[in-house]
Amino acid sequence: MNTVFIQLYRRCLQLFSPHFRQEFADEMEELFRERLMLAAAHGRLALLLFLVRELAGLLAGGIRQRVYVWRARPLLAVSTGGGITMPRRGGQPWRWAGYLFLVLLPLVMLLAGRHLWYVTLDSTYDVRHVALGDVNGDGRLDAFLSVGSVGDGYWRADRVLWNEGDGRFTDSGQELGEWRSFAAAVGDINNDGYVDILSGSYSGLMVYQNDSSGAFTTTIYAPGDFVHRSSQLNVVLADLDGDGRLDAFTTGCCGWIGQGARYPAYSEVWLNDGAGGLRRSGQHIGQTGSNAVALGDLNGDGIIDAFLANGRTIHDQDNPLPAMARFRQWWRAMAWGLMGQNIYTFNTPNTVWLNDGQGRFMDSGQQLGQSESMAVALGDINDDGFLDAVVGNNGADEVWLNDGQGNFRLGQRLGRGLTWSVYLADLDGDGDLDLVVGGENNGRVWLNDGSGHLRRGQGFGYGRYQSIAVGDVTGDGIVDIFVAGVETYQVWRGVGDGRFTPDP
């Protein structure tokens, strides 16, 4: 039966142009095979929903591409003096595909939620993360864009944008990466005095070493390994073993089952060999799907610890959930557009991990929060000398206050909706940390009153598939908000009092 579905998938691929099929068809088919087996392992309903979602999304993409070609025919004919001839297929198979898609669309959107909307009707590519750093050594903050995709099987290279001064950016022309990226960090990994880039992707852990001019050579660690346990990956650089070199902490979300094996999610430490090479410490930190991590000295011993923001996690197959809990997990999975609805546990509590000074982390035993956490940042919110945590959630964001020993209690809840990124910085020049949060297509400023209470500030909007970063990109000494998409960017210039104005 699987062979029939694969043949049907191949026929749907024929809707795309020959150039597209030559570039991506093999990779798309392989990914379809893996996910087909995963769906089949969870029953007929999961298999049916998977096929409807995948084939409808494929048909929509093919039809959209043909519409673009059809609209371009008059322009091509004019530009070539009428000598252009467009290839035609026998019959018009795309018409029945279009009719089928229109019939299935309401059902699929009802069952698969927002995920299918992203795949079929909106942009394919999105910027998952923006990392700011002076890459070419001119004293200005440049931008590295981790480019992902909404639909499976699509890929576009990561990009580096040069800051030309006063918040104006130009594309460096470099295309980095081999498959979808999720997050990045910047720092001097090989101790040569130049800023390098660390990126997490389905291809593995990517290290882009800077040659001093902002041109990069690529090293890939654990190629292909992350695809088995990660649908998102967060990477952060810090000296985790006290040797003065930048090490890497990576988080994996959310685990995966396929090809007869179970791949649990976990986080890892990669230790620096002093020349920019990274090696695994061998420790698997936790068995939870972690969407983000923030590093800092949480218990006052001078050693870098970790606060993990956790999300959906593949649950233990040996200890199945009760029936009502399984139904709740299924419902949440459908809201997220996930077909493996019976294998994930949602709303995994956040955890705190304490470092022994050698890069080995121990669980503090804390279980913080009951939300789907997507982002986290550390900073002294209430000015007591201890690092607190702000966690961005699918729901109200949360402020967790530190007692100085690495123990956290819940403070303020902020806003609602889905938060993808959080940044702490002094936005109004009063010496305390304020907050910027980024959601799906809008952001919000929260200003600190000096006692650790955050009050609602300015809101700002941007495109659905753009991401934000915070830093002084205009060179005036005031923090700005930088918004980037695959083709465009926008600078929200800091005024200095917590307000921001968009550059034209």
C-alpha cells in the first residue's frame, strides 16, 4: 500500500517544473517516505490525515507554480517578439488537481489547523532567527539570517547582511547552509579575533569560520543526526568548562519515531578544542523537547548554568498516557498541525540545570510552568543582583524570579498569544532591563518600572515569516529593533525613551 502512496506522490510532483523536480524531488520523496511510515505506525486516522495534508499541500504548490507561469506567458512572448513557445502536457491534469484541492481544502484546514495554511497559501520560506554581530570588523552590527521553511522539502540558503551604517544593510552575496536552519549564535569560536557563526540545522551543527573579511568556510558536525530528534534547534555560545574558550550548548525538540526506532529529544554540550573544533561532551541533558536555552550563572558560584525552555516531547512508549490525557494531547497536536498526534506530550515544564564547572550539568529538580515554552532570556529584572528568567510561551509569557541560589518562583505574567523570541535590554536609558517580545507577526515592548514590574509599552508589526533581533544597529548608542525576512528588512529606530520609530 505504501508503494501506491509513493507513486501518487510522484505523480503530484509532476505538477512542478522540471527544474524544481531536478533540484528537490529526491529529497522530498525521501522525507515523504519517512513520514509516511511514521503516520502508518499510528493508525489509519493518522495515515489518512497525513496523506490529505501532504498531497493537498503538494497540489497547491504545483498549481500555484503553474499559475505564475501562465501569468508570465504574455510577458515572455513580448520580450522575445512572440517567438516563445510554452511546453504543454497531454490533457490538462492540473485542472482536476485544482478541483480536488478546492474540495479538500476546508476539510484539511479543519483537521490540520494552521500548519496547512502555512504550507499551501502563504510564503514557503521564513527567517527563523536573526543573530547580530560585527562579522566584518568595521565596528557595526551585521546580521546573520537563519532561513527555514514552512513546507517540508523546501530549502533556501542562510544569508549574511552587512551593516553599511545608520541601520542600512546590504546583502553580502554569500549563501550558507545545506538545509533548513533554526537558530544561530555569533562569537569567536577559533580564538583568532574574528567573529564566527554557529548555526543549527537539519544538516547538523554548522560552524562558519570567518577569514577576517566576513567570508566563511563551513564545518559540519553530526551531519544528519539532528533531523532524527529536532524540528527546532537552539544554539548558544559560552565558556562552559572554564578554559576561556567558547563552547556550544544545543537544544533539540522534540524527538521522533521512524524506521523502527525511537529517537528521544535531549540537549547537548559541545566543548571547544581551542582551534575552533567542537566535540560532544557525551552528556544527554534531559529527555525533553527544548525549544530554547539561556545561559548564565544562576546560583552565584561563578559558573555558567542553563535554563531550558521546554515544549512538546515524545513521550515514553513503555508508559502510555491515560485515555483522557491522550485525547488532550491529540487535540493540542491538531491545533499545531501535527500528524503524529499520539506520540507527543505537550506543555512540558521548564527546567534548570546547574554546571559543575567542567561542562557537566545536573538537574536542579525544578519543574517550572505548564505552558508550551518557545523562548527564554536571562537578566536581573528586579535589580537584586541575581539573574531572573523571562520565558516566551504559547499563551501568557512568564517572569521567573531567582532567589540567588538558582531557585525560581513565578512573578508576573505578560500578554497572551504565541511568542517566538524574547530580548532583555535597557530600552529607555534608566539603567534597568526592559523587554522586547516577538510573536508570529507582531512584537511588544514592556518597560521596567525599576522594581521589576513590567508595564505594557509600544507594539510593532511585521510579516508573518520575519524574525526580530535587538541591538544598536544604527550606531547612535541606543538600542534598536531589527526585523528581517528573506527578501526585506526593517529597522525600528530606538528613540531612547522606550519608543521606536520605523525607518522608511
